[in-house]
Amino acid sequence: MPRKTPQQPPRRLNANRKNQGGTTPADRLVRAWLDEDYDTFEDLAEELIAGGRDGVLLAAKRKLSEKYEDDEVDDFAAALTEMAEATDGQDACDIAELVLLPVVIPASLPSPALFTDSLTSSGVFPPKAKVVFAEGWRSVESVKSLGPSALRRVLLDIANGRPPADMPPLDPGGLTDGGIVLLVSAVAFDTEPSEDDSDADVDAEVLTAADEAEESDASDAFDLWRASLDPNILKDVVVLSFCSPSQLMDEVNAFLAGADTEDPTLEEIIDFIGTARDEAGGEEVVARLVTHEDSVQLTVLTRSGKELDSRVFDLVESGPTADDVRRLVEDCVPIVADTR
């Protein structure tokens, strides 16, 4: 199970912030964040998320970006995402959380049943948890593009056994060149774990140790499950660790950083794709490769066909081959055309 540690605003020194004006919900949300009034921030953000007011949340992010650095805006956005990906007090369950399973595929989409049939009984999830997987695969971009309210709707749809309208599945025949895809699930509890009066005086360090032990057991169970998958069936598929939506890009970037990118050309390609992805505005990103005798032209574009950037990478002796470049690009984004 992914960690659930709410993002809180860093400590600041600015005595005048509490006197800043602004009466709109977006203004109040930003002011609570900057004043480090996290209780007010959480209450207002939850009201906006539950009310489907992504436009207000986007306006708040935009207001913050007009005066503060990118790191501040990123922390603010991360806090909203962390709140949206879990909820409590719903009709169908008391607690629910979105959990993603990223999988690197070299070619066409495998059957989700290869993973879901054995995973729910693997011991990875708490015994009292109800685990519901949305049918089909999703793209990384489909998660990144959603605002907090849409992300919450996805969670509630899956927890209630409905297809998530805000996150349609990938076409099984539409992805044939590999990439990183996701299984999306809701992990729900019918009742919140009770806190007995006898636990009231338990030392905080003891509770922390118990939580860490539970996380360690779940991690060990996940590793055993992953090792049990038949390599003859999965072939070159790589199963990454479970994560929440707010942790997704950390997981993806950690995988890419672990790839063999010692060569400067390969490192440059990863940076090139990452920069283009940032300019896509949340839309799914794909790539087109054209291989020449001594170079490879890489074009990054949105799934709808809007070109984001294009560059020619030279192939030098003792450097990466065209196949090396193609495999690396496939690990980052789907390839829609590969001309040799």
C-alpha cells in the first residue's frame, strides 16, 4: 500500500500574509496555504474537491504561481492531489483510497487478469480491505491530466463498481509499441479501524513502529507476489511498485533513472522527452522515430497529433544504437511510428 502522508506547507516567515486581501474561494484557499493554517486549508479544499470545483482549484494554483516559485506551486498542487486520492464517510464504504500499479510493457497490452487474479489474494492488502480494479489499462497521462475533483470522482466510481467516466481505458489494440501503463484500483474499508480507549495512552513511537511493521509486511508480500509471476508469460514486462497518483511520477522517474543511461545521448533523450511532456498540458504524449544511417530523428507529440518538439540525435561509433534509442523511448512513451 502506498504511504499516506498529507503534504503540508513548509515553514515561512512573512508576518504580512494574514493581511492579504481576497474574498473568493480561490483567494481564501491560497491565503490559508500561505498562512500555514492547514486545518482551514484542508476543510476548504475538501469542500471544493467534493463539490467538483476544479475550476476554482485551478484558479488558486494560477494565483499562487503569479507571485511564488514553482516549488511552492508544486507543493500546493501535491497537497490537493493527496487529499483527492483518498476519502472517508462515503455510502459504499467508510474509507477508500486510489492505488495504481504501473507496468512497463514492451509491446501490446497484456490481459489485466494476469495481475489482478492473483494480486487480490496475495496478502498485499489488509485482510479487511475490499479491492476493486477498474477494467482495462490506463495511461500515465490520463492520471496526470486530471484535476483533484476528477480524481476523486474516479475513486468513487471504482469504489462503487462503476467504470470511471473521467478516466477511460486504453484501446486494447491501440497500444502496440510499449510504454508504461497502469492498473487503477480502489482499496476500501467498510468501517474505519476502531481506536479503543486502551490505546489512548500508547506511546506514539509504538504506534509508528506498528505502522512501519505493517508497511514492511505489505512490501514483502508484494515482492513475493511479483516474484511469483510467470516470466514465460510476461516475458519482458516489468512490474513497478504500487503507488498513489501523487507518487506516480516519482515511481516512473525512479524507474527511468535506474535504466542504463550512462551515455550522454540517452540522458539527453530522457530530458528531451520530459521537457516535451511538460508542455503537453496533461494530454497523452507519444513519440515518432525515423531512423537514418547515422542518426535518429525523435519527434514528441500529443496523442491528438500536436507536435511538441523534434530533434535529430547522431549515432556515433561505440555509442548507443538505433535499437538502444528505440527501447529507451518505449520505456518513456508509446511509439506511434517507427520508420527505419
